[in-house]
Amino acid sequence: MVEVKKRLENLGEDVLSDIEKNKNPDIDIPVRSLSNVIFDEKTKQLTLGDKSSKRFLFNVAHAKPFMQTMLVAALCKELQGQGIHTSLRDLFYALKRTLTGSDENTFDEQSESDPIIVDLEVSLDVLREQLHLNADVRGRVVGNVVIKDRGDTIDWSKLGSGGWAIPSNVEDLTFKSVDADYVLVMEKNAAFERLHEDKFWQKQNCILVTTQGQAARGPRRLIQRLSTDYKLPVFVFTDADSYGWYIYSVIKYGSISLAHISERLGCPTAKFIGLTISDIDEFKLQGFTIKAKEVDIKRAHEMLKYDWFQHPAWQKELKLMIERKVKAELEALSGRGLKFMTEVYLPTKIKKKEFLP
Amino acid sequence: MVREITGEIMDEIAKTAEDMAKEQRAVSVSEFFEKNRHLLGYDNLTRALLTVVKELVDNSLDACEEARIIPRIWIEVKPNGTDRFRVMVKDNGPGMVDKQIPTTLGKLLYGSKFFRLRQSRGQQGIGGSGAILYAQLTTGKPTSIVSSTGNGKSSFYELMIDVKKNEPEIISHQLVSDGKIWHGMKIEMEVEGRYIESKRSIPEYIKQVAIGNPYADITFEGPNGKVEFPRGANILPPLSKEIMPHPHGIELGILRRMLKATKSRTIASFLTNDFSRIGAGTAKEICKLAGIDHKISPQRLEVADSEKLFRAMQKVKLVRPPTDCLSPLGKNLLIRGLQNQFKAEFFAAVTRQPEVYRGNPFQVEVAVAYGGELPQEGSVEVIRLSNRVPLIYQEGDCAITKSVVGTDWRRYGLTQSGRSLPVGPAVILVHLASVWVPFVSESKQAIASYPVIIKEIKLALQEIGRQLQHHVAGKRREEMQQRRREIFDRYLPEVAKAVADLTNKKPEPILEKLKNMVKKSTKAVVDGRGKEETGKSG
């Protein structure tokens, strides 16, 4: 992409022109925090506001991040020039070194370089993928789907017990055939294994996706493409607690820290299948719940205030959790029998269309 | 519980009192000294040795200054058996007339200093003779004195003091016409004592003498070797003038003694001649106020009338006493004194205008040394001087210490917790010059806390504190800028290379330009501090 390279060069030119004018060089970076995140009611997406902050070279508190931003930008330009990709971890190692005449490193941990990359993304308004940076592979999928990726044809129904590992960049993937009625996304790997073993996707004619915790960009983009390109309904299946529900909201609306790319990652049509606190009564799971911790309750209180959790059904669930100080994991369903999830819970929910918005 | 006093016991008490009265007799000053030597600074062996040295050195410095001679002083303290020392102090002063030597040194409370008011080191007439008395009390040995006034004759004396009569006892005396032309005095004695070299010690005292008298050249030979304190200036401060006492500064007892001693023939002339700030009109007004005849002879004044006179003197409005009797060290000598002893980076001194406490003029001076090689940790060193004499003991009772701890040094760049001495690499010197320094006791180690004295010291400390703060703040600013520059310098090569890569330029000129910005501390570099600025982007 010529455009991305140009933007990186412009960043350098701006800094150079400041230096030539004896001005303190700065980089303008949009603020990525709750205070600058807006929930757009119309598009049902989290978007970034217009607050930004300046990162200066000649400011004791900014000097190091300024240097780090320039180092990442220069490396990204090199990737563009050579047309190669690298992982977040590789980028960290490529840039980590000790500064001459000191015992200080350019970067100490990958946790320092990762946010700098996002800074650059929002600042230049480009995607990490466009910068040729890949995240670690996380998330798996199985179903009656045939795709083409880097020249290989892959049939998701013929990959044995493991399923297909979703790469961080799914932009260049093409679908050959998609035969499914809906997509079922779950937070937990264990639930995925259970449903896969029970041939749930064959019986129900659906696609199973596990995000293995908070959804990474690859699975989110993949879910969005299945939802928009093939008009498949998306159902999300997580633990009944504030963290599980937040995973759902990230898949649906986008996240606070990546609000600038909600448009490309969000799946506004997604619906929540379970678990809810109400399910505990409805499916007689009382004996299999867990006491909610202090942090779970605190998180629930925060989420009560989020614009995208204002629907009465969600307010009710959050308040129930706070009130009863209880949560339930997907495994709670196994308490009612190992096949309760596949044979009773999910079919009932889908049949009755018992979803949360 | 109160015991009822019966008639029998009452008789017993009355009888005992009568017996005691019969046994009472005049106690001579020397006897008093013998019994109460702790009051004069001879309470333990360590302090006694210091007091001996101090009294002799004070006398030498006073004599030199009065004769306008730039002082050269030799001090020797040599051990002579267990807890025994031979102390020798020699000066280049005017020397003493042969006949006056025994009475000046062999009699307590004798001396030229008692009835006059003038800024000098000694003021009670106890110092030199006190040391001689201490020597004879502890070792039984006489003190030997050699002196000459530059007339080709040298006086040799061996003196003791007749304690009962308070009279000199001449053990030997020789006046030799040796033709040697010299002036000065050498006093040598053997005393009991103990020598230390810590905080309150002879070396510390001599160091402070050198600071307070930077025009003096001092050689000290102690048990552990010789130390030279070379002179730091060749100018003596101006000689202080003698003044008559101010009526508001005297006590009834002194007034009675002055009435007896005066040569004036009437009360009116006594008042105008023997006091400062009283003219003929005021003298008459005082007598009228006291209800006594201004023409009567002072010697004939009744005891009751002297009290009335005293009261009237306190009541009349008078001009404050003259202050030209004071001789402060001045800014230059104060700084010179500190520079001579401390390797610091910053020195400052302040001399206040004279003030008056109870009719006595006084003047406060403060100096400070900061940074450099002074110890970073621990409390600051406080040097207390009164009429250029270092005060070594009783710092807790002294108005100077109280003023130092009562000043908020945190605002002047030092650290301090509560009302304690500030902490930091600093020496604080306070000098109080006065015709009559109010000490809390006869050992002259602590200045009494008159509110006006405390106030003056504090004002001086605050003034010097502001100068110190200015220096410290400037230094801190410079250090901060230096640190900032170091931080920037570290990142610049990386930034320059990255910018060069992004713009397809060479990194060297960019780095050069950036380094120049830092080196010249351009506006962009100096201003670029503080938190991230948040604003709306376009």
C-alpha cells in the first residue's frame, strides 16, 4: 500500500520541519480512553471522539515515548518498502536495544511497544494489518465452510478435533463455500471442544468459533465478514459474569482501546445467547454457581454506566449479579449432565429465540 | 501536711539564726570562686581546660585590638602527667606595665573593664585571674608571666592569689633591662584538665576564634601536634568607643555604686557627666520627679532617695543610647572568616542596624556558608559569637540557638523537622556585638533571650535565608536543566536516525541540529515540560 508508506513519511517530514524551525517536535495522538469514546446509537458502534494529546520530544515525560513512536514508525516504513510482515513480538525484539552511553533500553517489555503501535494506528488512521504487523494467532473455527488462504484451500469441516486456527490477518482470505444457518461464538475453549465432539455444528448446521478469552482482531474480523457477507446470525455464548458479557460487547460494538476500528471489527447484529443470571433459575443451575468476587462486582458497576449497556435487559442482568453476588461459568451447564449444553440448553434457547440484545 | 509550730520550736529557730549571724563574715570574691567554680566554667576537667585557654586568648585579643595591633597568638597545651596540662598563651599585644601586672592578674573583679561600657570580650574582671586561681587550686603551682611594653625591659613574675584577702601573692619578681625590644605578654600555668578533640573542644574553640577574628594569626600546639590558623585579613575592625551608661540600662545596685564613686559634686552634674543622653534640663526634670534637691552631693544621697532617683530615671523619656560604641565585624570580615575555614561554594553575610535592649546598644550579624565540601548529611553547624568570642557550651539556653531553630529554614532551601536545627550542607554564624552582652550565667556561654534580641537575630537570619534560598534555587534549576539535557541527549541519536529513515535523509545533520537545540537551551527545549497538553485536533 503506497498510501500507508506516504503517511509514515509525512510523519517524519512534520517532525523534521519542526526541528528545522527550532520548534519542539510533536506528534498528535488521539486520546484512547473512556473519556474520548462515544457510543454511536445509530451505527451501534463505539467510536473515537476528537480529543487528542501532543507528544513532545523536549518534555522529560514525553521524550522516551516520542523516541519509541519514531522507532516503530521507521520500522513500519521498512516493512512497507520490503513488502513483508512481522509479528508484534518480532517488532519488539527488532527495536529493543540499549541506548549508547547508558543502561537504558529503547524498550524493556513488549507491553511498551504494543500501545505505541496502536498510537501510530490512530495517529495515522491506518490499521495494524496495513502497517504489516500481525498479532499472535488466537481463536479457532469449525463448520461447513471452505476458504482459500495464501493459495491453500481449506475445508473447516475436515480439520479433525482442533479446527482451524484463525490468523491475526484475515483480510486476504476468500470464502469458497459457506453452508451454515448461524455462527455460534464462545469465549471458552472447553465449550468449543464439547460442542465439536458432540458434532453440534453438523446437527445444527452452524459455524463454531472460540475466541479463547477476549476476542483478538482476527476472529472479530472473521465473525464480521461472515455476518455481513453471508448474512448469518451471530450468537455469542459466554460465562454469566461481567467479564464474559464485556467480551460479547466487544464483539458486537467494539472496544474502548480500539474504538478507532470498531467499524472494521464490530458485528452489530450479534446477539447474546447466554449465560445470564436469569438462566440460573430457568435452567436450575443454583447448585453450580460461583460467588462473585469484589472485582467482578466493581466491573459490573462500571458497566452499568456504559452507554452500550443501557438496554433494560442488560441493566437487569447486571443488577441481578450485583444483588445476588453470584456468577456462573459455561461449565455450570455440565452440572446438569455432560450433554445438557448441546442437547437441552442451546437448542431451547435457539428455538425460543431467547436472546439478549 | 503542715506541722504545727509550737513555742518551743520557735525559740529554737530564733537561737539558731542568732548563732549563724555570729559566724557570718565577709566572703571574699576569691573564696566565692573557690566554692562556686562551676559558675565560671570550671565544673569539669574537660571544660576547665577549655576555659583556661579561652580566658587567656580573650585577654590577648582584647589587648591587641585596643592597642590597634594585628594579633599574633601562640597557644600551647601540653600534657604533664595524668589529667595535668601546661597551658601557655603568648601574644604580640602592648604588654603590661611592670607594676600593674600583679593587681591586674592577681585580683578578681579588678580591671579596667568593669565600670566602663564598651564592646570588649571580657567584662567582669574574672577571666585571667580566675585561670590563675584555678591553676593554684588544682596543682598548687604559681602562674608565670613574662611581659614587655617595648621599652627594653622585661618583667618576670610568678603569681598566686591570696584567697582570703583577694590580693596578689608575688612568689617571684624580676624586672630585667635586657635591651630586648619587644612587646607582648606570655602567660604559662599548670592546671588539671582533660583534653579532647570533639565538638566542644579546644581545637573547635580555636577554629571558631579564627573565624570570628579573621585578622588574627593563631598557632596552636596541642597534645596531637601543631595547627596553624593563618590570618585571612589584614584589617582590624574599627575600635569601639567607650560610652557612659544609659539610664535605662542600669540597675539600682550599680547606680548606688556609681553615686559613691563619682567625682561630680551635685546630683545634676552626676547625671549629666556620668550618663549618656542626659542634658541639664533632663537632669533637673529627673530630680524634680524624684523629689530631691539637684544641688546636693551624690555621696550624701540617702538610700531611700537613691531608689526614688532610680525610679525617676526610668520614667523620663530619653534619646536611645549612642550606637557608635559598637564594632561589628562587617560583611567582608565575616565572609573572610568563614572562607578561611570552610570550603563552601556560597558565602553571604548580613550586618543589621544597631538596636537597644534595656538601654544597652547591640548589633546582630549573621553569615552563612553553603555547599561545596560541607557535609551533605546531618544538622548544619551553628557558630555562636558574642563580641567575637565563640560560645561553646549551653547552646540550648542561648538566644542564638533559639532563633535558629525558631526560623523556618525549609523555605530557604534547607530541610528541617519541627523546631530543630536545619539539615543541609551549611554553616550558620551569628555574632552579637554589645557593650554589655546579657549572659544567662557567669560562665558566659549562652545569651539571654530578650525578645528584642531574638527578634533582631531572626530578622538577620531571614535576610541571609533569602540570599541562601536564591542561591539554592538557582543551583537546583541548573541541576534540573542539566538532568533534562542528559535525558534528551540520550534519545536524540535514535530520534535522528528514525526521522532520517522516514524522510530519506542523512541522520547526521538532523542529530547535529537537535543537539544544538539542547546545547543552546532554546526556548523549545526549556519550555517543553509539564503534563501532556490536551486539546482538540483539527
